[in-house]
Amino acid sequence: MNAAPEPGRSPGGAPGERWQRALGLVGHGVAGIDTPALVIDLDAMDRNIARMVAFAQEHGLRLRPHAKTHKSAELANLQMAAGAVGVCVQKTDEALALARAGVRDVYISNQVIAPAKLQRLAHGVRDLPTRFAIAVDSAIGVDRLATALADAGVRQPGAVDVFVEIDVGHGRCGVAPGEAALALARLVASHSALRLAGLQAYHGSAQHQRSPAKRSASLKQATEAVRDTLTLLRAHGLDAPLVTGAGTGTFVLEAASGLWGELQAGSYLFMDADYAANQTLPGAPAFEHALFIRAQVMSRGTRHAVCDAGHKSHAIDSGLPTVAWPPGLVYANGGDEHGILTTATAADALPALGDTVWLVPGHCDPTVNLHDFYIGVRGGVQDGRVERVIAVDARGALG
Amino acid sequence: MNAAPEPGRSPGGAPGERWQRALGLVGHGVAGIDTPALVIDLDAMDRNIARMVAFAQEHGLRLRPHAKTHKSAELANLQMAAGAVGVCVQKTDEALALARAGVRDVYISNQVIAPAKLQRLAHGVRDLPTRFAIAVDSAIGVDRLATALADAGVRQPGAVDVFVEIDVGHGRCGVAPGEAALALARLVASHSALRLAGLQAYHGSAQHQRSPAKRSASLKQATEAVRDTLTLLRAHGLDAPLVTGAGTGTFVLEAASGLWGELQAGSYLFMDADYAANQTLPGAPAFEHALFIRAQVMSRGTRHAVCDAGHKSHAIDSGLPTVAWPPGLVYANGGDEHGILTTATAADALPALGDTVWLVPGHCDPTVNLHDFYIGVRGGVQDGRVERVIAVDARGALG
């Protein structure tokens, strides 16, 4: 029942017909973009990249953007060319998809304990010219990683960088700061194929706290956990050279702490409606929305319009999209394939049947995961030209 | 920057390595399934298919299941082999993806007004051995469809079946019942390439009203709208042969109305946590959960476990997943790649690091859209064997 593969597919997996159709847009105006489509304002994205690199350089910090945001080897390499040391991902298969597509430094900032996944990673370490790193929060995870590397014949000392993840307040992954981290760090250091690279310390839930005061309070707690753990490690003769973490909502605070040496912010690349709702911390660069959904009104009522972008074109875990253009419109949930548009005030006008609508996704990362490619536009998304089509190489790389 | 396509991809677009790895599971036990994975209990699914066919046959109704649920040509053809007359989809590219993969009767139960999409559809009508149908709710949509068919050289009378969509209470797409529907039906009948096939009447929001009394009230209103419109059409000499619509939450009511001739329910195939929360209508077949996410505990706290399935493996528009197994666990939002598991009562036990967890998605349709393929299991998902891998052919077919 399994048909032969269609030729000409995208690197990310789009069937050839859709991918070829997208490639045919290059050099033409945005009017030809089929809807719904994931569109990057390349000018805005380039400015975001430059602002983040400048921030990291001013603070003497390494920048390792989280590629879970964009899942694209081309964008990862763009970030690295601009000054990033590498990228983070959350999944083994994301790491391998990016490495196979040419990204040379990839850190899985997450736990992996399935032997089959660790075997795939070990084969990647052995066979690909990419430097890999991984986070751990269990002895089982450390021992299985070491076993997988040995089974794959990886004998090089320090072949994989390992970060001990400590829970700095998010309450998800990570061992407790202090003694538990020390014990795990010792275990890492006992395996010659593993290099104890430092601590993974990321406060995920703090990223979306709206008030700078709340984020500062969360990061104060996280900073103390990191400092105490580093002190303990050093007292026991263990050097944990780098603390890595931070997101788009808090990286100014990690940078100011003097403890973190590497920033993992990812969403700054595109921004989204959720991050835009945060009040900006003093000293944070001003990032622009660079990621949009181009949609079309395909049904029109007397008091509402319906556009062709629903849950299948954008994620709603952090709220519904906002309408970037036309002005004065409110997007309501219309299900998997539809959005319901109404006017914000009596002075605003409903769009007509066939009109274009530009949406800003609520949350960029899982929105990107719904698409096989981006359409990259220069000169503004509303009336610019398509410069290139960018594959979402690691879309659906769940394992 | 666009790499050459990798050989051996899935029909749905999964990179060859992931697709080949999945194919390697066939004939083996479920223990080898990488997580997170979309797994079908084929026995339960077959029983759901048989129950729905039996219901439709007992009521003398056509069954045209909504393939927006499964997006798979193989499953569409399975439904048709069991007695369905065809399938519905919501998008032009979904229709073309299924038609190219061998589905011979596809109805786009949604509006399409973009000329480029209508051109693709017209080429499909001309070049593929599939019978196509489409819904309309605007004169622009009807005229552009006719133009696209003419431009593609489609001259056959009644080449495409057209259903006039009326808004029966959902408040999304569709013209008002009565005069507006009559005017649009006349326009359809005026184009020789279009066959006025009937009315599209679907009350989407009624599907998820928990109480049978509320659903009955919603469908009473919908039934009156359909009856009045049919009466008006007939009074003006227009024959609208078929009323098509209904979903898994209400189809018993449409069947009892004597007006609907075709049922479009789709979710019955898999069911999901949201539909399971509905109180069943009298006379409705008992459908079983047939779609699961297999996940693994990859981090373990003292009072919580973390599994490797988050927003990237299941949609949350209709709520978070429930935990099918082990018993006594509650799933909380852990972000894009994680789920936080806690115990429901003090008597329940947290799973250990590495343990398998089976989730029931909150909403099957957009969950399926996140995956490139299903793993089909016989003998129960917990300890059965993998029978086949089924491509999600129309995943990401947004246009």
C-alpha cells in the first residue's frame, strides 16, 4: 500500500508539487503566495539576528539560539554565520535532521533516555562532522548515553558535551540544584567519552510572565540555584565550565547575572503574539515580528468574515493569532481550517471576499512545526518580493 | 541552499530515514515503537468503521466520512471498501493529495475562491480519475469555479458536483437559508459544467455540546432551516437531490430528520477525549478510542514524571490529552515537547523513568496533522504487534 516516493520533495518533506510551486514564487511579488502560508519578513528577521548577536557580544556571552523555534538548517547556519556558536534543539531527531542538513554544532538541551534514540545519536556522533551536546538529569540517561557511544565504537575522549540540567524553578525536567547535581556531574565526569560541559539552567515558565518584576523574581531564584550548585561543584574539584540557558523573555537577566555564559533564546528570531504581550525588560533589544501567516477571506457573512487559516496553519497553545493587517480586526477560533474575523470597533471595516489577511501567530515554535517551508520575503510582507523558500528540515522530527 | 530530495520518503512526506525505520517495525511487537508515535488500534478502528456503516445502512443513508480526520488515502479507501460512497475534505490540496494517492470520490465540503486553487482543482477534474465535489457560499466562488473548469478545457456537463452551503446555526460559512440559497442554487444550475448536487448543512458547534438535549435543540433549528430551503428550491423548480452534513456528535439527529441523505461524520473512526466527553445520543453506536499517542517518561521528579509528548505530538485546541494507561495519571501542559504527569489520587503510582505512557488526544484531526504516519497495531496497543504503517498523505496540505 506504500506508494513510491514522489520526486522533487522539499528537504523538510513537502510533496514535490507543493515544494516546486513554492520555488516558482522566487523573484515574484507576494500576491502569488498561496494561502495559508508561513511567511518570513527577511529584513525584520535579519535585524532581529543582528540585535541578538550585538547583545551577546556586548555582554561577552556565547549565543546558541534555540532551533526548536525555526527547525531549519538554513536559518541555523544564518545565525551561526552571524556569530552564534551553534544551536539548541529539543529532540534527537531534530538534532540529526539539522546535522544531516549541514549544521555543525547542535546541542540537545533536553533529556534522552530511550536506547534506540541514543543509538541514533551515537551514530550521528560517529558518522557526521557535527559536534553534539546533550543535557542529562538522570544516572540512567548518563549511563545509557555512554553505553550507546561505546556500542557505536566512539572511543574519542570527550566526544559528546554533557550538561547537567538543574531545575531552577520551572518544575519540569532537571535534578534539584546542589547535591543531586553534584552526584550527576561526578557520574558524567567518570565516563571518558563524555565531557562535563556545564549546567543547563532554563526557567521556561518565567519567559511568559508579563511583568518584568515577576520575571526578575523568578530569575533571582534561578540565579541562586545556579550559584549554589557551581560553588558546590567547585568545592568538590569539578569544573563545570559553562552555564547555558535563558529564553527570549529573560535573557537580559541571565546576562546580568554573571553566571550564565551562553544564551539559548530562540523566539527573538521571529517573535510572536505571546512574547509581544510581555513588558520588555530594561536593556533588552527591540525585536520585530518577522513571522506571519498569509491568509485569505474565503467566506463572508454580514457581520463576520472567514479566513482560510485555522488550527492546521498556526498553533494556539499560547493564544489565538492577532491580525497584523488589515487594521481593526479581531481573530476568533473557527476550528481547524477557518478563522472568524470581526471588527474591533464600529469604525473598522470587514475585509471583502478574497482579501488578504496577515496574522501574527500566538506561538511561533509549534506554528512552524505545522509547515513544510517558509516563504522568505524582502521589502515587506505586504508588497515585497519572494527572495527564497526555506525548508523546515526538522518539522515532525518528534523522536 | 535547497538540498536534493532524500530517497525513500513516505507518501506523506516523512524523510526516508524515519519512514524506513517505521516500516521496519512491521511484524514486530509494540515495544519497538519510537516515541512519541501516533498509533492506531486497528481492531478498534475496524469495529468503528463497521458500526458506522451499519448505522448508515440501517437508516438508508449514504456515508461520506470526513477525511479531514485521518488525511490518509489508505484509510479513505478502507472506509469506501466497507461501504462509504466517498470522503470529504476541507482543502483543495487535501483533495488532490488523496486523489493522487488513489481515492476516487472526494468532496471539498468547504469554500474555495482563490483562482490558483480552483485552477489546481480543475486540472484534477480533467486529469485524475476521481469524481470531485465542492461546496459554495458565494456567487464569486461559483463563477470562478466555472471559469477555472472552462480554462482547463473541462467541457463535460455536470463535471463537478456542487453543494450550496447554508448556515444552519454554526455562524461560520454558508449563505442564509432560504432566498440566498435559492439565488446561489440558480447560479450553480446555470453553469453546465456544474451539477447542483444539493445542500451542505453542517452544524459544527453543535457537535461538542455535551448534553443530548442541547444538541437536539441545535439540530431542530438546523432541520427547520434545511426543510424551509428545500421547500423553497422545489417551489422554484430546482431539484437539490441531496442534503449532506452531520458530524460524530449529532449524526443520529440528522439521520432521524428524514432530510439529510448523506452523513459526513469523521471522528467516529478514532474518537478523541473531546468526543468522549459528550453524553451519547440514544441510538448512537458505541465507538471506541482507536487513536493513541505512545509516549515515554524521560524525566522523573519526586512528585511528577515528564513524558516526551507535548504540543508537537498532539493538538490541544479541544483540551489536553487524557492518559489511557497507566491508570490514575493526569496529564498537564509541559510545553511543545513535554507532558507533566501527576497522580490523580494518593493511591496511584507515578511511572518510572523509561516507562511507556499511552495518551488519548484531545482532538484527533489536528493531532493527525502533526504526524507523517500512523503505526497500525493488531492485538491491542499495549501488547499487540505492528501490522502496517499508514501514511498521512494530506498532512500539511493547507492550500
